[in-house]
Amino acid sequence: MKKIPFILANWKLNGNLLLIKQTLIRLNKERNFLKKLKIAIAPPIIYLSEAQKYIYDNKNIYLAAQNVDAHISGPFTGEISAYMLQEFGIKYVIIGHAERRQFHYEDYKVITKKFLILKQYNLIPVLCIGELYKDYANKEIRNICIKQINPILDVLGIESFKRTIIAYEPIWAIGTGKTPSPEYIQNAHLCIRSYLSQYDDSIAKNVVLQYGGSVNANNVLKILLQSDVDGILLGKSSIHLNEFLSILRIVSNFL
Ligand code: PGA
């Protein structure tokens, strides 16, 4: 049986105080209808404490952070620690996003440190991996994904993939309106799962695999119906409230 679909809204550097309030008020209103889904909102960090006021005893609506520092405290101007996120009841933290790898020069060493620190503070990492267009064209997907998973496997072992989410996001699909075919997405997810299953079959089965990159109301179902796709990481279409809600309704209606 498929897992409960996990839809994570990554607002990136978008949104405002009003949008976070409106989004959570609407989600709370529709919570009965949406109870078949697991939903997390990752607004810019400054909005998390306001957002927290709208998270009641919800079993299916959570908050996520878009980033965390690799240290817990000290002289690291501008950073936020796993401890601080935990204090605010944050459950999921995105790490390794292509935009952080590209614009903030985060490499596998930093990403591995962040992964470790999240584990230590019992936060759930959403580890983003994915290939460039040239690697897609050269059918390098398997190698690229393995290359991005291996540093964590090598240092922290397969056990660290318990309570972990891997978001497969082809870099060329992020924010471009282009997506690979659903079959390609299925194959990529299967590659990741079977690679992990060489280490531990049950961890591989339980790891949540999300797809991200230009998902919208028109393509969400086709992607989510693929057998190894357990969830969706939404960017652009999560910051337009009506579009976001219609995606959630489409998925919920189908279940
Ligand atoms: P997008 O972003 O949906 O705007 O393509 C997805 C992401 O970067 O997580």
C-alpha cells in the first residue's frame, strides 16, 4: 500500500505575514477534507513563529524550515540552529536544495553536517538531490543521485535514513515549467529506493521519496500516482493560495 502522500510547500524567499496566516487558516478550515494528506509549510524562517500559532493539535499539518546551520551555537552571523527550530516545534528541515548548493556554495560536507545535526535534534531532514539537464540527457541520473546520497551513507550509515525524506528534484525542472515524464520520475525514484535497499530493505521501503520541480495542478496526480513517489515538494505553486489549495484538493479527492 502507498504511504500517506506528503506535500511540502517550499515558499523560498516569497510570501508575507498575511499569506502565512491566510494559508494556515484555510488549511485548518479544510482539515477534515485534507486529513488524508500530510502537509508541511516551509515559509521564510521569520514567519515560523507566527505560523506556529495556527498549528493546533493537527495530526497532518506541520511546519518546516528551509534551512539550518551546521552548528548549534557560536559566531555564525545570520544563521539558525537545529536547537532553535526544535524549540519552535518545527518538524521538517530542507537541506541540500539545489538553490543552496548553487547560490550558497553548500557542498556535500556541509550538507552531511547539517543532516547529522538534524538527526541529533530529532528533526526530519528533507534531503534534496537531483541532476543537471546535461546529466539527464546523458542518462546519468542513477550515478548523480548515488553521488549525492553516498557522503551521508558513508559517514552516518543507512540507519540515518530512518525517518528521512529524500526529495528528488531535477535541477533543470526547478522553477522552469518543465518536468520529466512520470515514467522517468518513477524510474528515478525506483533507482534511489533500490540503491538504499542494497543496504537495508526495510529502511529503503519506509524512506519517503518526494518529487519536486514544476509541479502544478495539471501534473500532480500523474506524478503522485507513480508507485515509488510518496510525496511532492512544491515551490512556485505553493505561494498562490488558490492554486496550492486546488493541488491539495485534487490529491485528496483522488484518495
Ligand atoms: P518549483 O520549485 O515547484 O517552483 O519548481 C520546487 C523546489 O525548488 O522545491
